[in-house]
Amino acid sequence: MKNKKKYILSVLLFLTLLIGTYYFVLKGYPLQDFMKSLKSCNPKYILLSFILVGSYVFFASFYLKRMLYHFGKKISWYHAIGYLCTEIYFSAITPSSIGGQPVQMIEMSKDKIPYRINSVVVLLNTIIYKIALIFLAIIAFMLYPNLIFTQSKLFSWLVILGFATTILVIGLFMALIYFKKLIPEIAHIGLVLLEKLHLVKNREEQEKKLKDAMKEYQACAVFTKNHPSVLIEAFFILLGQRISLLLISFAIYISFGLKDFSVFQILAFQICITLASDFVPSPGGVGVSEGLLLQVNQLIYGVILETPAMMLLRGISFYIVVLLSGIYYVIFHFVKRKGAKSL
């Protein structure tokens, strides 16, 4: 009964977010004009945007299959998509953008994939997916500095801060993996301070738990140091995932018959929006993303088409993906399935 209530509440939360966002976007915009704009879209490019969504799912699921294979676990496409949908759905309905990862790891553990493996796979996914974004951002900054940094000051600062904090997060994750002594020492200092403030009891026990947890992450360091080709493979897979999602905006753009901006310029804008929204924690990040999309869409589409473009882009690349992920997750979670095979 408790589980059913949780699922009902999560669905209601998602629907509230969807309705609230679209109410904010459509407020003051005539519905008749909106429908007229949508009818002007070329359906083959809308179809292309759905194909790109499928490509995003393919690359993300392929990463899970390949990484688990390298760690000695063979899974089906059904399982890979199930783990992905779990992460997408719970990340969308929880306050943190990484809220889906713990649930994803739980689902993996149910299929006989131990935490020492699934935690490494998830951690590497986080690091490399962010590295792929930074890689694309550097290219965008080099090619279109004037286009990116001549927008509003808020846009420029959020992009810069998003870029800096993403690099910082990558550095912290790398330190967690590769520097065996650094994190325990930092944690020791922090626990000592918390103990003096009477916020932590049994400091020695907490440190022991931390050291035990670190052993799992250090296994990742050993594996990646011995198999660097695995990281290169993962980078190109997740780069494909990033590009597939970002290209949806260009498919929407050309569906309206517009040609003023190239595919690379549209990608540059989307990369910057991603950096800016990543800087602000969810659910604030969603609001920033929507606000920046509206601002950029005014430049790209003009006043008449900015709202229909916004709704199509967010609807296809986010809300529909989350909705379908939720449906797939429910089926995946409740239908019995075979565990992963050991190689």
C-alpha cells in the first residue's frame, strides 16, 4: 500500500510540474495562435526529433550494456533500458538531479549486480557524461564566443559558472576515485569538526564506514588504470548520447522552415543552456532552463514562434521521455525478470 501511494504521489508531482511549466509558458499566449504554429511544422522533422530521442535511449542503454559487460555482467536490452528509465524517471521527480541513481543501483542489485560493480558504472557515467559536455562546450566557446557571450549578462554568467562548477564536480569525482588518501583525510578533518560541534557521534565508526565505502570506488581506479580503452569507448558512447539529445532542438528548428542558424550554432546554444541549468540545483534548474530557453528562442525563432518551439522542445526532449520512462519503469519493476549473467 505504501509503494502504491509513493507511485501515485510521484506521478502527481510530475503532472504538477508539467502543468505548472506549460501554464507559465502559455500564460497570455492565444491558444489559437499556438495551434496554428504547430500545424505549420514539417511532420518529417518532428519525426526526426523522436528518432533522436530513440538515439539518446540507445546510446545511454548501450553504455550500461558495455560497461557491465566489461565488469563481467551480461544484461539484455530490456534490462539496460529498464535501468535507464529508472534513472530518468526518478531524477525528474526527485529534488536532486541525481535522485534517480540510487534507485537505479537498487534495481541493478535486484538483478544480481552487486553494489561494488553498479556503483562504479554509475559513478563513471556521471563523470564521463559531464566530460562529454565540457568537451562540447570548449568547442562551442572556440567557434562562437561572440554569439554566446553577447547575450544578457545573466546568461553569460550562468554559462561561465556552470562550466566552472561542472569542471569542479568532475575534479571531485576524479579525486574520489584516484586519490586514495585525499578524500579520507578531508573526511577526517570534517568529522573532527562535526564531532566538536556535537553534530556527529562515534567518529571512529563513521570513519571506518567511509573507508569501507572507499574500497568500492578504488576498485574503479584499478580497473580504469588497467583498461584505459574502456574509458575511451564510454566517452564516445556518452558523447553520442549528449549530441542526440542536443540535436532535438535543431530538428524542431528546421521543422518550422527556418534556416538563419546552422546546426552547430543551435547546438552551441543548447550546450550553454545545459551548463547554466546544471549550475542551479533542481527544481530551480528546471526554471532556469525554461527561462533561458525562452530568452534564446526569442533570438532564434522570433516572438511569434518562440512559445510553440519551447513547448515542442521541452515536450519531446523531456516530458514525453519522462512519461514513457515512468511507464517502462512500472512494467520493469513489477514484472519478474531474470538476473544478469556472469561471464
